[in-house]
Amino acid sequence: MIGQGAQPTPGQGSAYDDDARLTSDREVVARAWALLSPYHSRLWISLALMLLASAATLLQPRIIQFSIDRGILQGKLGELNLWALAYVATLAITWGATYLQTWVLSWVGQRILYTLRTDMFAHLQKLSLRYYDRERIGHIISRNTSDVSAVNEVLTQGLLQSVADIFMLLGTIALMFSMSVRLTLVTMVVLPIMYGLARWFASGSRPAYRRIRQTVSAVNANLAENIVGMKLIQAFRREGRNFDEFDDINRENVRAQKDAIFFHAGVIPILDLIDAGATGLLLYVGGNWILGESSPDLTIGILTAFMLYSSRFFEPMRDLAARWDQVQAALAAGERIFHLLDLKPDVEDAPGAYEMPPITGHVQFDATTFGYNRDTAILRDVSLEANPGDRIALVGRTGAGKSTIIRLLMRFYDVQGGRVLIDGHDVRGVTQRSLRRQMGLVLQEPFLFAGTIRENIAFGRPEMLDTPEGSKAIRDAAEVVGLREFIEALPGSWDATVEERGGNLSGGQRQLISLARAFLASPRILILDEATSSVDTETEASIQAALDRVLAGRTAFIIAHRLSTIKRATRILVIDGGTIVEQGTHEELLAMEGYYFRLYTLGFASSADEPEEVNVGGS
């Protein structure tokens, strides 16, 4: 099939090397920050609301101090009530500001999610098939889901909340110094311990969080592969073994999570312990100073407020330590996201590429050489020519290079030597869009998308869905392939539901819909990649009749093993070892008694009673 079978360069493996740093932290931060540039005004509003909430919170211990010293201890009920109302007002301000900033940040976060995911999807559509040949589906999905969410969480909530925490920390220290320099210095005794703790946490957590992103990606990749291949897994009774393989990968993810938890779980309890120790120390020292009257300016209200500030001194530190988890996860995710976005397609429109004009379908391969790995050539000095309207069959053993010829014709890959010409235009000199607009493709396993039958037929011409003329063209395309009566008999008719991959349709029905899709696209060159090899004889007869109608007046390249398909070809090209070893009609090639004759004889020997089902050059 197109897009399958290309081999990655030895040692290259996945596009993501688990052991390599893909992008520096500084670059990740700079590029992530650029995502926020369209939303600076909203972010400033959100930051102002956060600071307002933090300022109101900072005032609360001070209000409690005044309530004790000026209200309770002096027996002034009116002043106590005033300070109580002030305390309630700070709570209301904190609630209102927090609500508004949460709403604003959520809006920004959703926009960033949308931007990142759409940018990644657009980029994925530009990447060449070589990328999809070597990268697992689950890895790609992981980039566009969990990795994007991790980056977004830090860019919105994490970033601004960290600023608010720093403001809270600095404000707390300033207020503590304004109340009592001596008690503040007592509190600061624990700072060297906290600094050492932060260094230890930072040094160990980053590798752990990078490993988490890698193992999450591996879990997603294995899960996606097993879901797609579930029919085969059950057919070969592989449930137990595949479960064990998934379990091993999942356990590796759990181990990575445990490594990260080891650092995270150690930090918060230690901070709580330091907080409790500092509070106890303040209570002991401050209480003794008050009782001993060694500090006449120190009151019960000040000591109470100071102990509250001490807890709030450690609270933003706890938050920052917990948020460091998010930062590490986001940096690891950002490495992978930006690395993907930086990948260059192997096939791009050349500078100055022009729109290919309408073609007649004349195709030339001029001394073409190509290999998926530069050290191993799949095609060697291949030259061929197809005139407009020719029906060219490509025959040969599996791996001979048949599908590679098709991939080069559609410019899914670029040749490494020679040229591919269509109506005299080198395919590397025209835009990919204008080239493929005039080509159609029908695969051995036709891919249908979840939707309706009408939408699947119009896949290559979606504008046909919007007009009465387009609807008629869709019906006509289905009639050409003999599918119209079947469709109109379905519940829902043209809007009948097609399940994912066409799971509610037979193989023959999916293939006929694929042919109708190709016919509606009206290509000048049509490529059939073993389009009848996986259907029964009766269905094949229906498809062959449809093919004769669809191919009329078009240049066709057909990868085929069945004799019934091959015999209809204008010319048969026999491929072996990456070269064309024979060419001619079926009768001419049999008369040569060469390589094609041997393939035919081997196929006929296994299907002597049904010569039309001879498998010529199959695996």
C-alpha cells in the first residue's frame, strides 16, 4: 500500500530519540512565551486580578492583629466590629478577583490549546510519508494531546500563579520586617535548608519528568497499535502475549511516575515540617520575649499575626515546589512538541514551483534511481513511458519495487537519480497540490472515514456536497461503479452512516465506494494499488466492470497479481530487483518464456482449475 513498507535509516529509528535532548530549555521557554503574545492584554488583566487577590490575602493577618490589640485587649467592641467587617471585605475581594482571573485564564488557555493543536495538525499534514513510515501513531497522538495540555497548563495557570506566589512571598517578608525585624530573622534561619532542598529537587526531577513524557508516549503508541490490530490479535490468540507487552510498557511508565513522585513526595512534607518547626520556634521565642518584656513593642496581636504570616511565608514556597512538577513536565513536553514542529518534510515544493496545467496523462520515468535508505537502492536506472490512455500493469514479487514506482509518480518521495515527467513536467518542479489534483488513488485496503456514504464519495471533491449539481455528480459516480441501487436501498440512503474505516460495509462495498470517489475526482492518471486482490471472485467481477468504466480515457498504473486484472492492461511491466526486466502484453510475455512466464506458471500451478484467479508475482 502507498505509505507502507519504507524503511528508516539504520540506527535512525523514531523521530524522537528517547535518550537525546531535543531542544534546549531556553528555546522551549522562548517559543512557549511567544504563544502568549496575542493575549498579553488579557494576561495583564489576569495578573492584576491575581495581585489584587494576593494583596487582600496579605492584609488579613494584619487585620487580625489590630482586632486583638485594638479591639479585644482594649475592650473596644466598635473597633472590633470595624476590623471584622474589614476582614470580610478582604475575603470578598479575594473571591471576586480569583473568580475573574480564573475565567480570563481559562479563556486564554483554551485559545492556546486550539492554536497549538491546529498548528501541529497542519504541520502533520505537510510531513512526508517517510515520517509516518517510521513514527508510531500513538507517539503522534501523544504530542497533540497530553503534551499540548502539559504546556498549556504552565503557560496559563502555572506562569501567572507563580508570579502571584512570588508577590505573596515578597509581600509577606516585607510585612514581617515591618512588624518585627528580630522575629523575621528567627524565621529566616530555615532558608539555607530550603535552598539545599530546592537544589536537590531541581537536579533530580527534570530527567524523571522527561522519562514520564517518553513512557506516556510509548503507552499511547502500543495502545493505538493494539486497537488497530485487534482483529489479528484475536485471530492468532495473542491476547495474553500482547497484554504482557502492554503491561511491561505500562509498568515502565509507572516506574517513571514513581521516580518523579519520589522527589515531589519528599519536598512537600519537608516544607510542612520546616513550617511547623518555624511556627513552634516563633511561638517559643516570641512568647518568651512577651513574658520577659524584653521586647516592649511585641504584642500578642503582633505575635499572632506573625505566626500567620510565617505559615503564609511557606505556603507560596509549597505552591512553587508543587508547580515545579508542572514546569518539568511542560519543558519535557515542549521539547517534543517543538521538535515535531521543526521537522522538515522530505518532499517540499521547490522555490519557484508552478501550478501544473491540465494534463493528458503522458508519463515518463527517465533513468530513475531511488532507495528509502541512500545506501540501498530499491529502483535502479528505471526508464518507462506511458501514453495518454494506457493501462500499465506492474507485476513482480513482493519487494520488487512496484509500489515504489507509484510513490515516486505521486511524489510521495523524491527520486535520487533521474527524473519523473508528466506531460514533460518534472514532478519536482510543480506544486504538489496541482500534481495530485490530477491523480487518483485506489488502495488495496480502501480507507473510509467515519461519516456518510455521500461524504466519503465526495472526499476528493468536498465542494460537491454543497450544490445540487454536486449531489447529482455524486450519484452519477456511484452509478458508474454500479453502487447506486445498493446505496439508495440503505436506511438513510446517501446519508447512511459509515463507521470508522468502513467497518459496517463489506470489502467489496468499500472498494466500490473508493472507485466512485476516484471517478468523481476526475483524475487524468489513476493508480490502483492491488485494488482487487482481497475480494472474492464474484465481487472482483463487479469491481472489474466498474474499473473498465472508471479507467476509460485515463492513464492507469495498476499493481496487480490477479490474471484477470493483468490481462486487461495495455502493457505489462515486469519488475525484479528494482529494474524492469520484461514488458509487453500478456500474450507477448508468455511467448518470451522468461521471468513473467515463470511467475505465471507458478501461479497457474496453484490455481489450475480457475485460470482467471492466477496470482502472478504474489508473495
